[in-house]
Amino acid sequence: MSDRSGGPAAATAQVRVGVLGPVTAWVDDAEAALGGPRQRAVLARLVAARGRVVTADRLVEDLWDEPPQGALVALRTFVAALRRAIEPGRAARTPARVLVTDGPGYALRQADVDAWAFEAAVSGARDLAPAAARAALDRALDTWRGAAYAGLEQPWAVAERGRLAELRLVAVERVAEARTNLGEAADVVPGLDAHVTEHPWREEGWRLLALALYRSGRQADALAVLRRARAMLAGELGVDPGPRLAELEAQVLRHDPGTGGTPGADDVWRDTASAYERVVAAGARTRLESTTTLLRTLAMTGGEGLAAARAQRVAAVGAAEQLGDPDLTARVIGAFDVPGAWTRSDDADLAAQVVAAAERTLAALPDDAPDAVRAKLLATVAVESRGLARARGPRAAHEAEALARRSGDPAVLAFALAGRYLTRFEHPGLAPERDAIGVELVSLAARHGLATFEILGHLVRVQALSALGRWTDAQRHADSAGALGLRHERPLVGVFTAWFGALRAAAAGVRGGTGPTADGERPAPPAGDDAAAVADAERGYRAAAATLDGAGMPGLTEGLLPLAILALRVWRGLPAEGVAAAPDGGSAPTLEDADWGPYEPWARPHLLLARGARGDAAAVSAAAKAVRRIPDPPPGLLAEVLWILAGRAAVAVGDRRTAERARAALTPAAGEIAAGSGVLTAGPVEDHLNALEAFLAD
């Protein structure tokens, strides 16, 4: 297998180049030996060219003030040494893919360069909402390790250092502006004060400092800062303040509530809430609908917001039902069209109450109720019935989809498709059908600006494509979901993308198996055990688990980490015991001490078998009894993994009946990978079917 440049697959290591500090390069996170200063300067000069070709003659001129005889030969030697350092796996006489020869010179290609990424982040942040802009710029600023092109004093390096330093100041100021607009004005004042002291000629710094002071209730201090800036500019440079600084001074003097241009988020919220309280009468039906819309937004924030939204939603629905108006109740229920990417409910009791209310409302609606209204109620029944082994959820999803298509409302259709997805788990092996739903969701939502459902569509495709072993495509959709989550301030997206990253590492990181390949092929069955690599994968899972803290999604969180580790160990033939290293280098609880939540029936036989392997004969007998009590897994994203755990435990204790149940359930998924959750894996389903077949044939 070859990469696009014709080199072997071994040459496709990830290459990162850093110039935001001393010139450095890393190959698959290992620092490359770049040689002496002039050799590093060659790489840095190609970075400064931003991917364009630099001729050999120009490189010679830029490397030496007075080029010595044989400079071209020396340049070629430097290039050859750099190629060996940053492409160590490239076979002899195959074209380079990173530091390439192009016509009369050289260019840097297929490398991740910190300076290029930094420039793109600063430019892209202009179009982002304040919270997303702040997050993107903070990450970009964290990549700086010191002065750009440190140690290089050639004129081109000095010019690039100055340009990047200026861009860094812009990023610092934009972070301060974003934080001010997010209501953190008082917190940014100390940093801005130091900023203008160090860079007194930057009018934007003075403007932001005065604005932050004013937003903090310090009008006099804001005016004093503006007058200091005016006096300094006039006294030192002989110029008047620019228009933005002058405009801010005038706004502060007249107590303009929109001081600084666009009002801050706190200002808008306060003024709107005040107007709403004055205009909308207490107890009005409008308040119920508005409350549900607010709860929908609150649910998107995750954490406490999600938990509060769930509880208050039931209260809002109950209040609507008390008024005896099924049309109003339908609108209140339908306004909370929050989709889900996970097939286990966070609160089954609350979900059941919502389903019951939706069913009552459907029965009470007049015959001429619009298709869109009925479709939203049916989609609600489907979404809130996820993970239940009943026919009503899938049937409601089908009905909702048909009505939504007839209504012609894209938002209603998107919600109906979300319900269809959450109920398309009648049996294992349905990843292609779910992927088709994801394809339509992404297309529909992108066309009509439905960001929440576009994110869901990408996450659906991440999950389905993971089950199909199309890792490269799944990664592309994870990246798209992550970018949309940042842009639209959906923090929960990061939980799923972090776990997908851990899943990919778990599937690829064990040397006993090939893992997912660069072109998306599914991993081959493992050739052997590698406990050290499994421990590395477990550390990745534990790091991903940190994103669950405070996420407000118990349906996802409970038992997920130990299940991920157990599934990996069962696939790789390792016992369910021992302590895996935690991400911080400390220790983590053993699997026996873990909180398994709803997955305890499938985990218990493996824990007992591990105890039996240590000489506890009673544990083996207990494991056999536990296997006989294993129930059918609930329909959902983890059904394949749970059936695999049941089947492997049945083989270990010699339980033919449970093994036959597992074989029958898993057979439709024979061509898939038990990774359809997008967060954990038990390897190719075929591996486990082969083990079950061998046992049952004996």
C-alpha cells in the first residue's frame, strides 16, 4: 500500500513543525533531530513561505550574508538531512512528501505548522460568536512557546517574528473583547492594564481597557484611561485618538447603554427580560410557550442546564395540560425539540411522563390538527422512548416521519428523523440504515440552517461509520461536529468527539492488530495480546471520561468507562482485573471496584471469571450462574458490545444456551465492528462470532 506521493505507508507519519518559539519539529509526537542553526533555518524559511516554492538560489541568499563557495551543495545536504529527520520511514529513492522538490526549489507540504494554524485561527475567530471566538483564540495562543523564530536573526526571520508578534497582540485583544462581551469585564481589566503598559501605542488596547472598566461600573476610571490615552498620543506622537477611541469617550460621557458598539450579552438579557416582564401578563399562555423555548436553549448547554431543563420541562407540560387546551399543550411539548445522540435516557421516569403527556395530547387533538403538530408529538414519543424494547417508539417514529414529509416543514422533518434514528436499533447490524438517516439529516439541516440537527447528523454518521470501519470518514464528521459545536456554543459535542478520539486509539493502538488503516479499512483481528498497548488505550478512555464530569448526561456517563475498558480487554483476551494507570500518572480503581451502573449483568460474569483465574473455585461456579441470568441487552448503541460480553462469558463457562442467543443476535452484524456507539469498541463482530461458532461446533 502506498501514499499519494508514491512512498510506502510507513512514511505517512504525522509531521508537526513549530516556529512559535525555537524552530522544532515532531514526528508522531517525538521530537525530530533537526541539526544545527543553519539547517533549522532552511526549514524555518520554508515555513515563512507558507507552502510556496522557494528557489535554491533564494534559499542560499537568505541563509548566508556572503554565500561561500559550494553553498548550493551545502543546501542540498541540509535538505537531505532534514528529510531524514522528519520522514524517517520513507524508503530510499521514493519521493518526499513533506519537504518536497518542486521545479527549481523546495516547498513544505503535508505538515501541520503552528504559525499557519495560528494565523487561520485569528482570522476565523472574526466570524465566531464570543464564546467560540474566545475558545478558539485561547487554544491558538497556547501554542506559543516563546518568541517566533527564536534564535534566527536573518532579515526574513526578523520580519516574520515582528509580523507574528503583531498578530499575537491582535489575538490577545480579541480574547479580551470576547470576554468583555461575555460578561467578564471586571476579570479582564488587570490583564488589559498590563497590556497597555507594555504596548502603549496600541489604541485598541486602550479602548478595550476603558470599555471593560465602564462595563464593570467604573465610569470615572474608564474616563481617566481614555484621557490618559489621549494625552499620551498627543504628547508623544502628536496625533489625536482614532475614531473608535473618540466614539467610546463620547458614549461613556452620555452613559450610552450600548457603550462599545454592540451591547454586551448581560445588557441584552437584562433589558429584554425587563421588557418581557412589563408586557407579558403573569400567567399568560405565552409565558408557557416562551418558557419551553428557553428550556430548549438551556438544555443545549449541558451540565446543570440540561438537568434543570429536563425537570422544568415536565412542570411546563403539566401546567399546559391543566389549562385544558390540547393545542397549547402540543405547542409546549413540541417546542422542546431537543434531539439526542445517545440511546439511553438520562432520566427514564421524566421521559415516561413526557411520553404519557404526548400520547394524551395526541388523543385530544382535533381531527384537523396540522400534520406538523402531530409529527412533533409523535417524534417526541419516539425520542423519549429510546432504549426501550417496545414497538411504540419505532412505530411513532415512522408515523412522525411520514407526517413531517407531508407537512413540508424542514425543522419538523429534522426532529422526526432524530426520533427515527434513536429507534433504529431493532436488532444489531443496522449501522447502514442509521448512516442513511445521518446523511439526510446533515444535508437537510445544512440547507435550512438547522445547526442543532446538523451537529446530530454528523454525530450519527460518526457512530454508524465507526461500526462500518470507515474511520477516515468518521473522523471527518467528528471534526465537522466539533467545529459546529464551537461556532454555536454546544459544549456537549466535545464529549462525543473526545470519546471518538479515544475509540480510534483503542482500535488502532494495540500492536497485536493492524487497527484502522489510513484509507478507512476496518481493523483486522488481533494477532496476539499486548497488555502495555491496551493500558495505553485505557489511559485514553480515562482521559475522555474526564469530559463527562458535570456534563449532565447520566444516561451516557453511568458505567461507561469500566464498560469501555472491559470491552477492550475481552476483545484482546485480557482478564477483567488489575489497575490501569490514570491520565495523571496515578492509579485508578480496579474493575472489580468500578460502578457499572446498568451494565453490571454483562460485566459480572467476567469479574467472577477473573477471580476464578486467581484460584477462587466458588467464583467460577458463581460466574456460570451469572451467565444464565444475563438478560437481552436493551436496543441501543451498545447492544453489540453487550451481546459480545454475554457470548464470550458463555464460552468461558460452557453455557451453550447463552452462546446460541449471542450468536443469533450478532449474526446480522457479522460485517460490522462493535464500535457503533462511536465511543468504545469490542473489535470486529466477526472475531467473536468465530469464537462462538467454534464453541458451539465442539
